[in-house]
Amino acid sequence: MIQVAIIIVLMFVIMLGIGFILNMLLKTTWLPLYAYALLIVGIIITFLVKEDGGFWDTIRTFAFPDYAAAIGGFVGAWMSGSTINTLRVNGFKMF
């Protein structure tokens, strides 16, 4: 269980950091969240099209740590957008 807690925090921090930097450089607010969602949708479509196994067979092989890591990354991407939005509302200008 320690490894699961570490991977959740790690994915959160990685997506928060990458999203924060992308938000500052590209002057967007929710781009990392949209990009993360598109990545997940792309993976789902790839599994649906795959012929050697079904989508549901692949989903059944995932366990709690897999879903926890994905949710941790999603929350990190969402928090990066929220942080940039809060900073902009309070008058901070990034680049």
C-alpha cells in the first residue's frame, strides 16, 4: 500500500508541475486538463479498436493502483489549471 500512496502523490506532482509550466508558457488555463482527458480517450479508443483482445478484457486486467494513478494525474492536471486561474484572478501575470 505504500507504493500505491507514493504513485498517487507522484502522478499528482508530475501532472501539477507539467501543467503549471505549460499554463505559464502557453498562456492557457485548462490545456493540461484537456490534454490529459484526450490522452485517456485516445487510450480507450486504441483498446476498442485492438483486435487481439476486447476493451472490457483489458479493463478487467487493471487493478486499484492503475486507477488510483490515473485519478491522481487527473487531479494534478485540474489543480494546475485552478492554481493558474487563481493567480491570474489575483493579478499575477505569468510571462
